Amino acid sequence: DQFAQKARESRDADRRFMELALALGRRGQGSTWPNPAVGAVIVKDGVIVGRGWTQPGGRPHGEPEALRRAGEAARGATLYVTLEPCSHFGKSPPCADAVIAAGIKRVVAAIEDPNPEVAGQGHARLRAAGIMVDVGLCAREAAFDHAGHFRRIRDRRPHVILKLAVSPDGKIGAAGGKPVAITGEAARNRVHLLRAQSDAILVGIGTVLADDPQLDCRLPGMAVRSPVRVVLDQNLRIPGASRLVGSAREIPLWVVGSELAEAAAATRLGAAGAQVIRVPPGNASGLDLAAVLHALAGKGITRLMVEGGSRVAASFIAADLVDEIWLFHGAEAVGADGVDALAALPLSKITQSQAYKVHASETFDQDTL
Ligand code: AOF
Ligand code: ZN
């Protein structure tokens, strides 16, 4: 009947506006840490009057941005927001208060903020002011987009994304660790975008010594989005002449070493503009990864991309510290003397594991993701 039809239409409209808010929020991914990347849309009489997203460095938050753009039009309007508006006095006053002051009539929030300073109090504050609050629309999508914030708050570690580009014969590099192009340009561009959407990129010292990578983000217009580069380097061996150390003053470089590594090495790196993070030594195979992740979360990292090499990838998988895997399959074989994707672990540790399920799949020219 007519009533049910109307209800359906307004539910569809709610979903459309929330999906827009989610898309806006994703614009901030990789640049808002330590804060989440939140999107907000303000709608009055079916018309969008304001859009906003969390700004670089995490402030202003998403809602005040949208409110600023809506101006007086926010009075009596609906706010769609991908995370519960905050209720705490941090570096800025609570967004919930700004929403109330602007005269918003209804708030549709995708998900509650797990931050103990907020945790439902934002919604309670809005309701106490007489605002109608609906929570849970597109909650699954929001939880995925805010996975970094949730992990950091709940588990005191970043959301870990492992990227692997594997040849049909299961290799990620040529003999002797020589770099070899596994995927084509389209897939490589997608990887650069993924870097831009990450707060930090991590590699092992082996990759630095073999490839001398720069690990910046080379996409047109996105140079400023280069994430923090993190190197696992137990004994602080990274060469001063490497491209990573050479660019440490332009793009942050954090070198994670053992507490037992020589002080002189740390001093040398500090003088070159890198930051040295020390964690307790792990077992024979290197640093304690849980301690590394804890330290990175402590410094504000919410989304960490792990890029190589095979030993680092294998240790993260073995420690069960990977949340998301981007597994690219290239088209050309490398040869039996190449480097196995996961060092001593078989790739089936990922592809046959009950712990992972396929989320999405895509084609990039001759390569598949
Ligand atoms: C929102 N919208 O856009 C963001 C939120 O240090 P502060 O004062 O900036 O507060 C950071 C906390 O605020 C952060 O941990 C999260 O709980 C919330 N972030 N909330 O409603 C936003 N960035
Ligand atoms: Zn806020």
C-alpha cells in the first residue's frame, strides 16, 4: 500500500545518502591518522546541502565540515554520518554539540564509536537534545572502512593489509632476491592507491638491501599522501646511502630495531632524519611482531600495509596478524630459482586457509586480484 511504499522509498534514500557519506569518508583514508576517516552528508527536503569528511591529520572532524558547508540550511535537516559523532572535549569541542547547535533534526549514524571516550555517549547526547537518532545503517560497510580505528582502539594494533604479487609459479622475486615485475602497470597503479589509503607501509630490511625501494606514492596529485615508511631492521643495518634514509626528511621513515641494537646505529639514523623505534627482541627469526604493531598503534597508525618481502609476509601470516590480503596473480612465470612468495610457508597457507575468505576479485589487464 501507499504507506509501505513511502517507507521503502525513504529507506532507499537513507541508504543512498549513507553510501555517499561512506564514499566521502574514504577520501580521508591514509591521511587522518590517528583519527578515523569519517564522512558526513546533510540533507534537507531530499536535497544535499552539505558534505564533509575528516581533514588531514584528523581535524576538523567530518561533521563540522559538512555543517560549515550547509550553514543555515542545516536547521531541520538530516545528518548522515559514517561514525557516531564524538561527545568528548578533545582538541576540538564535541561534534554532537555542534550538530545540536546547528538545529539538525535527525541523525543517521552507521555505527557506534568504540572509543571509550565516546562509546554511545555521542548518540545519547543527541537524543537528550530531542534529535531523532538511527544507528546501524550500512554498519558492515562502515566497520570495514573504519577497520583501522576499531583495531587500534580495541586491540591496540593497526589493521594489517598484506599485499602480495605472485607469479603463476608462486614466486615474488627472481633468483638472489633480484626484483622482477610480477604484475603490469594497471595493477601497480592500484597498489599505489592502496599505499595512499594506508597510514604506513612496512617492509623488512632484506627488501631494503635487495631492492633499495623508495616506497613513496607515485600517483598524479597524490604525492603529498605518501604514507610513513616502516622498516623492520632488528640490528639497525639500513644503509645511510639507501633511498629510504636519503628521503627521510621529506617522507617519514621509522626504523624498528631491537632494544639490543647498537646505540651508535640509532644515533646515525636519527641524525639522518629517521625515527628509531625499539622493541624487545623476538625469537631467532626476528622482532616480536605483536610488539612492533603495538608500538605503531601507540604512535597513531591505524592502517598498515605490509609490502615485503617473503620472510616478513610469512612471519605476519604465521603470527596470525593479517586482517586483509591483496593477492595479485601475475601472468608470467619467474622460474624455479625465484623467491617463494611466503618463504618456507606454502602459499596454500593463505589460499586454502579457513581463516580467510574471498572478499572481492578484480582484473587488471593480464593480472588478477
Ligand atoms: C567523529 N568524526 O571525523 C572523527 C571522529 O583527538 P580528537 O579530539 O580529534 O578526537 C579523536 C576521536 O574522535 C577519535 O578517536 C574518534 O573516536 C573520534 N573521531 N569522530 O565523529 C570524525 N575523526
Ligand atoms: Zn567529532
